[in-house]
Amino acid sequence: MHLDCTMPVAMTEPTPIEPSAPALTLTFGVRGMTCAACQGRVEKTALKVNGVARARVNLATERLEVDVGTADSTVSELADALQQRGYELVRAAAPAQLAALQDDARDRESRRLTRRTVLALAAGLPVTVVSMALMMVPAWMHLHHDPRVLWPMWVLATFVQFGPGLDFYRGAIHSLRGGVGDMNLLVAAGSTVAWLWSTSQMLWPTDSHSIYLEASTSVIALVLLGRWMEHRARNAASDAVQKLMDLRPPIVTRLQADGMPVEIPAAEVLVGDRLLVRVGERFAVDAIVIEGSTEVDESLLTGESQPVVRKAGDLVSAGTNNIGAPVQVRASRLGDDTTLARIVELVRGAQTERPAVQNAVDRVVAIFVPTVFTIALFTAGVWAWLADWQQAMLHGVAVLVVACPCAMGLATPISLFVATTRGAAAGLVFRRAVALETLALVDTVAFDKTGTLTEGRPRITAIQTDAATSVAQAVTIAASLEALSEHPLGRAFVAHAAAHNLALRAVSSPEVVAGAGIAGAITVESGGPPVICAIGRRDWLEQRGLSFRSMRDDDINQAATTDGSTVVWLAVNDHVCAAFMLADQARADAAQAIRTLKGRGLRVLLLSGDAREPVTAIAESLGVSDPRWRQSPDDKAAALRTLRSEGHVVAFVGDGINDAPALAAASVGVAMGAGSDVSLATGDLVLPGNHLLAIPRALTLARATMHNIRWNLVWAFGYNIVLIPAATGALTGIHPWLAPSPTLAALAMSFSSVFVVANALRLRSVPLD
């Protein structure tokens, strides 16, 4: 894809940065890159600009990331420097604007490339067909020098050479100015040699029939066709990310102050607006449900097909689908601040990152084009000495044309590009592309407990009362007291009462002792006087002089110790009348996720800050044989560092907030998060849906991606290792098919990068379950 350098640069000026400000990372689009050599040249050009500390280019996404100290003058200089090298810097103030500008640029490039490819094929096909016919039919051989045949062919070939083929000359000139060769230089040199040779033979005929106009036209036409196919394939991969953003509806229904609905563009929604979302409509912004209850399809963010219930007070995310009932919501986050937008931008950021495997490829690409020219000149010289200049031209041109650095440059980033996009659609948000590379090697997975293997919300699992107290009465009193507390255990009592339609009682003279219990006066019997009730720990109730005579407390304590439950005691008047056992329940998919990991031969650990009893109880129920309790955040990080020092590749799965040290210490940090509450700044991999089965899916995707990259590299390097020697004529004696031909070389080169992109696109259909 070549850029007309006279075109204006599409941009929106970023906010200037004060000279004393720390380095900023800015992201831009870059138009005009065609191969891996272009990628290297853009990086080198950027690094020469004053103020640029680091530059990273991704050929697959056509994006450039730079670390700069000041944005105002540096970015302007960067745009000028790239334009002088034949590239266009596309910049915008917001990620969504940059994506829109890039999409517009791709559309224009697609139309231009289609037009040039059609012209090259239409003009070049007659030349190739006639030339092949003259060579294959001996009776027509004399027509090789018939002006009535040659000059029309020459006119068509010249049109292709300097019409559609002009892109290669422009690219070659910019390549030479930059001091680094690229595919444009190879194609321009090869096709020009074939055209000049054929033209000289027409002006000064010899006895040989060595006119190869079809070589010059087919090289240009087939390379353009390959670029067009590659462009379409890369757009197909890119569209997958954009489709996530496109799921946000353009029109929303806003409720006015009088309650009347009015339809407005989604772009006009303000934070705090009341919106009506009907059944079948998608949420346009992140919002809080304020009226109604519904089921929401969140598969867009979580990869899980089962809908979830959302009621008043719950968060809903932009792009998710309301499939249950109409609800009213209040807008909380808009535009680029929504969870969906942040996830998409994280995915795009990961796609720009360069993993370790790419570094070796970059070193080869840096010397590839000069090496190819050296081989081509050496080959031409040898054949001129051994045979004649006709053979020298054929072999030299074949070497130039068959070489393809594009496939090598795309082999790694295009696979990572498709994989991170596929992951986002399956509820796997890779913040760093290198996490895919490392995750494929993981042999140990360590889990946090609370909020990771468990739901993080204690529930009442058992209730025991004395003979004079009913369960409903005990729950009512306990929930009325616990409603005064914000403790997770307190919320469990209130939720339990609500689930059983039990109305709470008023509490007078409340006494709340943090970490111990709550007491207050409650009217227990209808029409009776208020009585003092208390709920809390056993030792606190004993300090208040309350009797446990009516409760089988030894049995209760033994049961709680066995299953790791927490016991909360309720007293009315002067005696304890009920005991509640609460436990943090394991997630529904925890056991299956751990079985799957162990079935793949991975070691599974549990690192928790909780006490021994609840940790061992959860470990036993889930089949984790190596639980560790009373682990502080630093203890967890130290344990992970020890495992890594022993040679293990460790993934740690935590809640993404209080497990930050452990996430950083692991080889790969996996942060759990729920919808719009997810901490997207923590961990190498984020699981927005809190689904533990996403972890084996991530491992499957990582291993499939690295397998895909390896095959891409085998093809990209193997292609050149085999076909460059074949183009020199060194393998002709092995099989006639290995005889050099500029036309076949162009065909092979054009489809090499197409093969790499097509192979990467297979990752979109890899089964993850």
C-alpha cells in the first residue's frame, strides 16, 4: 500500500505537554507500510526525531507507539519526518477518533488498490497470454519479432510498468532515501530490468527470442493482486475489533423530567441522564439500573452465553443486550470511558506490542533486502559468465522478485492481532501481547481464594435455633440488626431475609461494636415491649453475660470447623437462641476449571490470606492438593518468585486489586473483574466476566497462537530458503519445476504473505472449550 506523499495528513492536535512533564506514550496510525522493512524504517525514522525516547510499530495494525517528553513540536516533526520517507502519520485526540480515521484511510486505500489491480490485470493479462502462446507453439515463434504483435504488447506492458507500477517506484525512491531496502525496491528493480531488456531487444533485435514483457507485467500485476488479497484479509481481522464498538446503538431513548420519552443520538447522552432501554435493545453507555429488573446478555464482554439478572442498583455495560424486560437506567460512563471502549483500546494496545519472538525476526529482516540484492547481482554475474546475458537477466530478476520480507514481518504480529481479537470476543482481554507467548508455556497456576475461587459474598448455609425460636423469627431479628452494618456478613443476613420475603423490624438504641457484634432493642412479639437482642461473635456475647445453655454449641462449632464456616450467634433477652453458619461459596465453575487444568498436567496451588479451616475446606471441595493459608500479599509474591526461580512458569489468578504484588510477581498475572468494575490496569490478562473456565480457554488460545506463529515463521523463512536458491538456478537439476521464472516468482511471492495472513485468520475458529 503506497501513499501519495502530497496528500494532507489527517490529524487532530493532541493536548500540548509541558517540557517538565514525564514521558507520555502516544499512539498513531501509519499509512504506506507494505512490508517488514517498512516497519523497521518507520521505527528508525521515529527514533531520530528529537524528543522520541522509544518507538514501536505493528505492521498488522498499522500503528506506531512512541514515548515522548513534549507532544507539540515532537509530533509535528515526527509527521514531517515520516512524510519525507513516504508514510503518513494519522493522529487524533481520542482512540475512537484514531480508529475512525484509520478505517477511513483503509477504505480509501482499498478502493485505490482495487482500481490499480484491475488495471494491471486487464492490461497485463493479454501480454502474458500472447507471450506464453508464442513460446508454446513453435509455428508462432517467428512472431516474437513481428512489430504488429510486439508493439501493442509493449504499449500495454509500458502502461502497466509506469501506471499501476508507479507505486513501486515511489516506494523504492523513499526506500533508498531512507537507506533501507524494502519490497518496493525489489519489485521495481526486477520488473524494470525485465522491461528494459525486452525494450532493448525490440529496438536492436538479435537471433534469440528473448523478449520478456510478460515478466515485467506479471510481476507488477501479481504483486498488486497479492497486496489486494492481503489487504482484504487484514481488514477482515481488523473488523472483528471494530464490530465490538459498532454494537453500541446510535439512537437512545431519554426520559425527560416529565417522564416523556424522546429519541436522541447516543453521542448526546450526558452523565446522569435517565434512559429507557426496551427488550432487544443494547445499552449505549455504562449505566446503573434505577427501575425494573431484567436479564442481560453480556457475552460481548464475558464470552459467556448465559444471561445474567440485573436489577435496581446493578451496573450494565455499553454494548450488552437487554433481553428480559424494559428497564430505566442512569448513564454513568460515556464514550471512551465505558468498559467496552477501554477493553477495545486495551486489545489494540496489546496488538501494538512486540513479543520476544519478533526480535529475532527483526534482526533477519534488517539485513534481508541488501542480502537479496547481493545474491541477485552475484547470480547474474555467474550466469553471464557461464551462459549469456539473457540467462543472467532471467535469474537475477527471479531472485529479486521471489524474495518476500513481507511474510516474515507479518508472521508474528498478524497471529497476535487475530488472537487478541478472538480473545476479546471470548471474554479474554490481553493487556500485553507477550502474555500470550508466556501463557503458552505455563506449567503452574496459582489462585487467590476470596473473590477468585469463591464468589466473595458470604451466604448463610445453615441455621440452628432453640425450641422456642422459629427460623423465620431468628432471621428477621438477625437481619434487622445486621442492616445497621456494612460488613459482608451483615449484607448476607439482609439478602437472606429479602429472599424469604421477611420484613425487617425497627431497631432502637443500637450499639455497634466493630469486629464483634451489634445489639439493640427490637419488638419481637406483636404488641409486646421491645427486648434487647444481640448478634455477633461467641466471645463478645459471653462478655455480655449471655447463656448458651439452650444451644448445642459444641456440635455447631465442630460442624463449622469441618466445613470452614463462620458462626454468628443470636441472643434475645438473656440467652442465645440461634446460630448461623456462613460460608463464602465456591464459584459454580471453579471445580470444573481446576479439573480441566489438572487434566492438562498443570500444577494448581491455592494462596489465601484466610484462616486454615476455610482455606482447606475450599481446597478439598475443589480438588486443590496444595493449599496455603495466612498468606499476606507479600507472602504470595514471595511464593511465586520462589516457584519461578525453580524454573516454573507461573500464572497467578487474583481479583486484580488487592493481589497486585502477586500479579506482578507471576510470569503471567490474570486479573478477575466483574463487568464495569474490572480493574483494567492490573494483570497481563483480564477476565471481565469472572468466569474461571476462561483460564483454560486462555491457555488453549495461547498455545494455538504460538503454534500458529511457529508455522507462519516456518513458511516465511522456509519459503525464502527454498525459492531464492531455486531462483538462482541452483536447483534446476533436481526438478524442472524449480527452473527460475520471473512470472512464477511473482506468483509465489504474492501469495506468500497471503498465506501467512490466511493461516493467522484460522485462529478465529479455534475451539476454546
